[in-house]
Amino acid sequence: MVRKTDVQIVKELRGGKGEVEIHHIVSKEELNGHGNMYAMVRLKPGCSIGYHQHIGNTEPYFILEGQGTFVDNDMSRTEVGPGDVCYIEVGQSHALENNSNQDLVFMALIYNE
């Protein structure tokens, strides 16, 4: 089967700023109970995903384009760019901010513990 991604625009995701453009690659149902999301995500300049916790699941980010700031579980802030992997362990919290003047694009996979 071949199809287009399902694009969703979410305002203030997890308490963040602005809008997040989520290109769902497979649906939650297509993950067959193994997870909630596999998507390419685009954060426009000045937008963010708010600090939130993962309970019962984990979520790695793989940065494809742009620059951003990853806020880790201990509230440390790390600048990220293409090729960086941000890994959130089960039970940990995180956020991601785009404080640059270009889009921040990354892959996100939320899968179960």
C-alpha cells in the first residue's frame, strides 16, 4: 500500500508555543499496539513542544534539519542540529524549542515500554 502522510497542525502542543506540524507516517492502529506515533515533525521559528513526561512509553527524536534546543529530564539545555538523536527514557520528561530563524524538522517515534 502507498499513501500520503496524515498532516495534523497542533497549537501549543504540551503547553508549548505556536503551532506544530505533525506528518503522521503510520497511524496508532498501524503500530499494532506497540506505540502511539511515528511522524516527521516541523517546528516553525519561535515554536516549541512544552515540557512533558513519558509514562509507559519512550520517544527518540532524530533531527533532520534546522537548529533547536532540547530540554532534558534534568532541565539541562542542549543545542541540537541535523544528525543529533534526543532520547527520552521511560518516565522522563523533555521539551524541544526552535529559537532559530529556520524550520526545525525531526522524526519522532513514541513506542511502548
